[in-house]
Amino acid sequence: MNRQTLRAWTQVGFFALFVLAPPLDLFRLDLSVGHFVLLGQEWTLGLDPFLDGRIGAGEAAVNIILRGFLPIALVVGTGVWLSWRYGRLYCGWLCPHFSVVELINSLMRRASGKPTLWERRPLPERQPDGRVIHPRRRWWLAVFPAATGFAFLWALSLLTYLWNPAEVYGNLLGGSLTRFQAIFLTAATLVLTLEFLFARHLFCRFGCAIGLFQSLVWMGNKRAMVVGFDRSRVSACTDCDKACENTCPMRLKPRTIKRHMFTCTQCAQCIEACDQVQAASPRGSLLQWVDQHCALDVSDRDFGRDPRVPPECFRPRPDNDRLSPPHIDTDRPQPER
């Protein structure tokens, strides 16, 4: 299983978990009863016995620490550790919003040749693996239903995180939504549809608190995992049509300094695109994940330095891992798939 196939499965699995967690009572905040539900059990701070006079202040304080501060510390601590070492790994491999971003990117590219409405010009039709995808206007018939459909699914899922899922789904199927439920679903679906169509990348870059948190922590670690560029082979880029930039779902330039890749989601699509373009080269891709001292070339150049890149940072691809060059018919474009 290659890297992108594995990533697709993790995205699908986490999206399913995101949608099913409330109805399965895995995790939700039920506003109707005023507490969390975790793994089918009510999760409260344990203050009711204190208010009833059955336990003392000390026991109540222990409950608050164990049931409140400790879970938050574990979640935040794990997030900080992962972000410190790997950056926005959650965004690129799990986030249910980013998986929708990538899907709409691909549909919009098939419809217009551009992954977003704000792209200045269409991207090359020939893909790094040799396929040719011609823009077809009929794909707009898939773009709008996808944006609206996922917006409604997101709105419905968010509502079930806040209200009894059995009641929400029952009212929806029976056509008897309450006023609050109808207003929430309508407003959230409208906002999310507009966001998915026009501002999905802006949200990921500037509006997502989880994404910004990961990026800020990642930027503080110069030795964190990052996409590195083998500058000793920069001449090999002359025959490429910026495949790494064209395939990036966040519209970044992977060969630049770390500060300019602040919102990199570690999806590795740029690495795969470069690997396909350089398939005939025994040294493999010019882009690779690097960390520790190898990552300083990307992070230290932010500050005007020009660190020497150790030779072992970009190791040649073993013969048994060498890819076959993509077949490209120069006389006739390959059909769209």
C-alpha cells in the first residue's frame, strides 16, 4: 500500500468516526442534559455529590482534576508533542474538513482546470503520472452537490455532537425538526456550502484554531519533520512543470523556506509528484521528508543562513524501490480517468 492510498484510508476512516461518534455515544456534548457522553458513559465533573453534601471539598477537587484538567492536559499534551515533531499531521491525514477540501479541489480542477476559483490560471492538463485530464464543464454538476451535500452532513454531525442524536435523526426522518434544529441545520449548511465553494483554503490557513495551533508549535521546532528539497540537484527541476506546486492542496511552494510552508499539512502529495517526475532517476525524488539536522536547511534559511546539507539527508533510492517511468504517449493524450 503506497503512502497516498494509506492516507486516503485514514481520512475515510476518521471521517466515518467523525460522523458516527455521536450516534454511537463514543463522544458528544449533550446540551439537553448538560454534560459529556464518553464511550457510552456520562462524563461529568462529579460535583453533584458535593452539592448534595455527600462528599467533601477535597474529594470534589480530586474529581475536577481527574475528570476535567487531566483529560484536557492529555489531549493538549499529545497534540503539542505530535505538532512539535510532525507539524500539521492531523490536518493532512485525519481532518474531516481537509478531506472535503481535497475532494472539492479535484472536482473543481476537472470542471475548470483550476483547483480553486481564485487560481490565476489553469494548471497543466498532464499529470505527474502521465495521465491527461481535460477540463469538462459537466463536472460542475458534481461540484455544487458535493459542496452542499458535505455541508449538510457536517451541519448534521455538528448538531448531533450538541443534541441527542436519536432525537435529531428521528425528527429529520420524520420531518418534524424542532425550530432550533431546523434553524441550526439551515444556517450551518448555508455557511459551510459557501465556505467549501469559496473559502475552504482560507479557513484552513487562517480560520482553523486547531490548524494554527499545530503550525505555531511546528514552527518553534527547527528540527521537526518537514518537506526538504535536495538543492544539490536543482538543475533536475528544469524539465518539470512545477508538478509539486500544482499538486499541493494548500497551494504552497514545497521548495521554499519553512516560513512560507507555515500551513503545510504533511500530505506528501508534492513528494509523490516529484517521485513520479523523477521516476527514471536512480537518486529518486528531489523532495523528501527530513527531520533533525537535515531539516535545518529548510528552517534556518528563514534567518538568512545557508546551512550545508549533509549528503545522507537525501539518499539514493534503492534499485528494488525504483519506480518505472510513467508511460506518456506524446502523439495522443491519454483519456481522462
